[in-house]
Amino acid sequence: MTTDPDVYVTAISTSDVFVDTTYQRACDPLRARSMARDWNPRLVGIIEVSDRGPTSQPRYAIIDGQHRWAAAQRLDEPPMLVANVHVGLTVADEAKLFDRLNRARKKVNVFEHYKARLASGDWIIGRIQAVLDKRGLIVDPAPKDGCIGCVGTLEKVADIDDALLDETLGLILDIWGRRRDALDAPIIHGLALILHALRDDLDLERLVDALLDVMPRRLKTSAHALRDVQPGTLPVLTALVIMERYNKKPGRKLPVSARSFGSVGRGGGNNHQRKAAQ
């Protein structure tokens, strides 16, 4: 039994529980149906809910145990469910608890983790989302134009500078539009490294011209091939491939190597923050 003074254990009706999709994942109806078919009261355990107060109908937001609750609702006579009831939580607090409980139990889907962090008010995720909203892009694993699946890369670039993330995505949209393959990690991170490390010397029009006639997939293929002769991470190798094309265009050549980008990024000691333009 919990000893937290803001948590108590009680039995609650399934009709008094609801799902806040701000942070909760979508319910899998097949899983809920299977659990209902094989229902065993001894295996249900204790669900976690947040008391939203007497003015909320239903009153309890489910934090952990959504599928057990959904399965119970499918029974002819839905049973009362034993719950740890958390008192005094904000929606952001609920999102943090949801994320913590899920990560403690299993490896959480990166997109569910992003959604929970956004709902909890995580500062860097909030900055990323503001840039994505501005650019009309979404975090989604779907292989569709306008979707970005590389959450970790977005966080790395925003950690360098959230204005840099905005500039990088804007440049990608100007060159390739909303193509899904242009919104992959090596392209985003590689261009971000270039914009950050070479900002004072780079000719953006020349960079755009160098990339207009090449597809993102070809850049990534060339970066992978470069691994055979050049050490470096894939984003750094992608940056080198891009700069090779840049230097073939008329104008002053910018000599670069993997070391040109090696100190840029989280923990590199070369970070600064600028606000993304609204």
C-alpha cells in the first residue's frame, strides 16, 4: 500500500474513469477485447488514476492501466477496479507520471515519449514543437510527406540552438519541399552542422543551388559510402558530402573536414541559443 500522503487506494467504477489523450496513447481495441475475453480478477492488479475533482465528469483520469479499464468496460457486469488515486496533480504532472511509469516497466515508443514530454511541459520539446508548428511539420513515424520520425535528431539540433532547427527545416523545405526522405536524421543534422559551424562564411544561395539537382537519398548513399575511407558520424559525413557539392559550384571554396563539425552539438562546448523567429 502506498505511503504517499497525496495518493490513496480505493475501488472505483469504470464509468468514473476517462482517458486524457493529451498524453495517453491510443487504446488497442484488439488487446482490450482479448483481455476482456480472458478476464481474471486476480490478475488485474491496481490501476493508477488522477482525481480531477468533483467538478470533472468523469472524475478520474487514467494514468496507467488503460487497457485493463477498457477490458473491464466490455464485461457484461463491469467490476469495480482497485486504484491508486493521485490527488492534486496538474495535467503536466499526470503526463510526467505516465511517462515515468511506462519507462520503468518497458521500453517506451519514442513517439509516445515525445507526446508525454510535450504534455508535461518539457522545455526543449516545447521549443521543437513550436518550430514544427511554424513549418507545418509533424512528429510521426508514418512514411508520409511532412512527417518527421527522428525525434532524437530534432532534440540534438534544438539543443545546439532552436533558431538553428528552424533555419535547417526552412532550408530543407525550400530545397526539397515536404519530402519524407529529406526529413531524415542525416539530412537534418548534417545541414544543421553546416549552418552552425560555417555560418559566417557560407553562401546560402550557393548551398541551395548545389542541392537543388540532387535527391536526399543520393546524399545519404554517398555519406554511407564515405564511411569506407573517412571516419565520422553519419551526420558529419553527410555534411562533408554536401560541402563537396557546394565547393564544386562557382565561388570561394570552404575547406572542411570532419573536425570542422566535431565540436558542434550537445556537450561540445560550442553551443549558443537564439530564439527561433516567430
